[in-house]
Amino acid sequence: MDRSKPQLRTLLRQRRAQAAAANPAAALAVKDLFLSHITLPAQALVSTYVAQADELNPAPLSTFLHARGHALCLPCLEAKQAPLVFRAYAPGDPLAPGHARIPEPLLAAACVTPTVLLVPLLGFDERGNRLGQGGGFYDRTLAQLRKQGKILAIGIAFEAQACVDLPQEAFDEPLDFIVTEKRVIDPTF
């Protein structure tokens, strides 16, 4: 794809909106594909996210993982140009708007370090590259977590968000898997 990142973001937001409108059951398909292709360690602490606008909603998957015994957390934005922090979360816990107006656990929730990240995105390619909103939060966060130990980063997206080849910069962090409503992509194959 021979476009700049801002141009791609505009195009991919349109694709994502169309896919969200056309695929109301996509979140359930993602849950089923995830569970049939990805095995998480028994003690995995999973960072999920609260879907914004027309992002593919990870709630059915997150709720199932929690019911299966996995602890959950949500990312919290505490400072610009800094990695995200994570606070413990369970389905039904109260949330409050964070710095970016995205719902986050209350400040009283424990800070934790996830071992699995479910990552929202605008676009992805077969090599595991991800195009996000442009703030670099997940890239900084993944870089920090990978320095601390093993982390599994799994992009959640509509198939319509697939790109042939995304432009990459030195600070961009790849994903270990991408799950869409149609398939699971393992970039190592």
C-alpha cells in the first residue's frame, strides 16, 4: 500500500465502520475463532479493552475468559508519551472516563502487569504489523512489557481492516496473532 499513515487511517476507519455495520455477530465469531486456535496459559492475566466507536468489541471473549478463570485488566492512559498502565477489572466493575475519555477502572483498582494483551487497531498485515490511532501507546507499552518478559499481543479486528503491506517505523511493535471474524493469523507461518 503506497499511502501515508494519516491517509491509511482515514481509509481504514471507513472500512472498519462499514464492517461493523455489516457484521453484527463479528464479536462472537472472534471469540469462537480465538478459543479454537489460541491456548492461553492457565494463569494468564489478560488485558482487554473497552471498544470505542466501531472497534470490534472484545467483550464476549473477555467475559468468557474471565468465566474460565483468567484475571482481566484494562489499559489506562496516565500520561502522554508514556506506556499504558493496567488496572484489575472484572466484567460489571464500575468504570470512569480516563484522560482520553475512554472508560477505565477506578483509581482504587489494583495496578497489574498483564501477560496477554488484546489490542485494538485500525489496520494489520500478514506479517503482524499493526496500524493504530497514532498515539504510539500500544507500541511503547509492548516495548516495555517485552523488556520485562514474555508477553502475548493479539490484535482484534474486522477482516476488512487487512492491508497488504503496512508502512513500518523502527518503534512499531508487531503482534503475535491477529484474530478477525474470519480467521486467526499467525505471522510466524
